[in-house]
Amino acid sequence: MSNSGEQPNPYAQQPPQPPQEPAPQGPPPPPSHIPQQPQGPQSPQGPQSPQSTNPYGQPPQPNPYGQPPAGYGYPAPHGAPIMPGGVPAGTPGGYGSAPAGAPTTGGKGVPAWLWAIGGAVVASAVWAGVVFSTGGFGGEPSPDLRGYAYKADLCGSTSWAPFEDARYKMEDSSTSTSAGENPAASGHQAPALDSMWCNADLVPEDAGSDDYSTNFVYTKAFLHKKTDPGPEFAAQYRSYEQQESSTDYKVTPVQGIGDEAYLVSRAESTDSKSTYVVLGIRDGWLTYETAWSSYSSSDSADSPSSDEVADMLRTSATETLQKLKS
């Protein structure tokens, strides 16, 4: 029966076929050679060739890249080369085993599956390193506390020696201008932040009974346990210079204390009787601040200069931070 040009129905029942002769064995052609499917209509009668019938009636197209088509259920022409790794082109599903004698290595004698495993191991190691370095497994980075610990009484850990050397002493609680105990300490612990405060009222040792003088030292320390304070620390003190007020502030970086430190001082006039100085320090995830605020109403007991106060604050802060580690 001649072929009328209609496409064969792949689901139609075919007549019994006579036994097929085995295809002659021989070495496969080079990978660059792709056998061509003969053109033209074919008769369904007679012995079938080793090539499978394309149910869509079109001959397979040659691969311009020189590699046989990957098998996903479509049969390959007879004599098609074996894909690298031992998978023959045209194997249903593309994951069958290679026939005996087929090459099973890729890349200088190393099995192809080893290349795949090696690449996966390297990728996993890189990914794990990134996750560990960013704290991805724990969901948050570990706090860098540098050995600092919470102290319920920050006043007891504060160094008062530099103020005593400058002839200042604690004012008696009964006469102190600040209410309550002098010095006064407080603190609070929380999963994200440990907070410590200390306020003290000092008086000059040589102040007369008619002299009115106030000298306050405010100290606070924070242990940040969830968030790194570094990116925002400098901005807190630089903001003094941006304040729109009648008072001018000067911000100066301080070397040799913690990771970074800033000294804030208020501009003084020649007849000024007040002084205001702030020293802020960050060491890892600890932030520490000590401030001096003073005012004198008499001519005989002038307030110390900003430079004198800055020296007292630097010395006291250095010694206090050492005590917070013990």
C-alpha cells in the first residue's frame, strides 16, 4: 500500500512485524557526526529499520552545536554518540545507564558525577560561610561585649580620683541640691539592653559658706546585646554641631579610648560661670558617656575650664571602663 501523504497515527494498532535483524556492531562515529534521517515518505510494510518512527512525521533536526539531543523520551537515531557521563542520547528520561563499553568519565579521566558532587560541596561551603559570618543560622549576630559586664551600682565602679585630685568632693546628701542619695545609682537588665546610670553632686573643697556652686557628673553605660551601636554612634555626637540654638558646641574625636570616642564642649565667653562637657565612648557593643555640668554664682569659686574638665572626664572614663570588665 502506498503512502497517501497522511501522517501515521502513533496510537493506531500496527500489524505484527517480522523479526528484526540485529544491527551490525561497530565503533560509534565521532560526536561531531550526526546521522541524517532519510527524507521522503516511508512505507509501513516490511522490516523496520533500527531507527524509531517519529510520531510527528518529521525527521529529527541536526544539533548545530555538535552534541546529540538530550533524551527526554524521544528516541535518538541509530549510531548516535553517548553523552558525557555515560548517558546515551535518546535514553528515555535522560538518566539511563550507558551500554557496556560506553565512556563514563568527563574531564581528564574524572567521573562526571564527581564533578557535580564537587561543585555542590564548594557551593555549600561558600553558602555556609556567608551564613555563619552574618549570623544567619541564629537569626542575629552575636554581641561584641569585649568582656564588659552589668553592674547594678555604676557609682561603685566609677573612678572619682580625677575629680578628687582637682579638689572636688561629694556633697553631703543632706545638703545636696539633688534629691535623695548622693551619689545615686540605678540600673536595669533586659534581653536586648543592659542599662546603668550614676549621678553625683560635687562641691569644691575650698568653697565658702556664701558661695553657690553646683557641679554635677552624669554617667551612663549600655550593653547592647541585640543591635550593633557602631553605625549610629558618631551621629549622636556630631548632631550637637547641627543644633539650631544660641549655644555653639564643638565636637572633637578622642584617640586612645575604645573603638571611637567624641568630646563635646560648649563655647565659653570670658565672663561665663558655667561649663558643660560630654565624653562619649564606644568599645565594641558597649557605649559609655560621662558629662560634667557646673555653675557658680560667686567670683571666688569659678567653674573649671572646658579643657580642665575634659582631662578629668578622660581619666575617669579610662579607669571606669577597666572596672566594668572586672
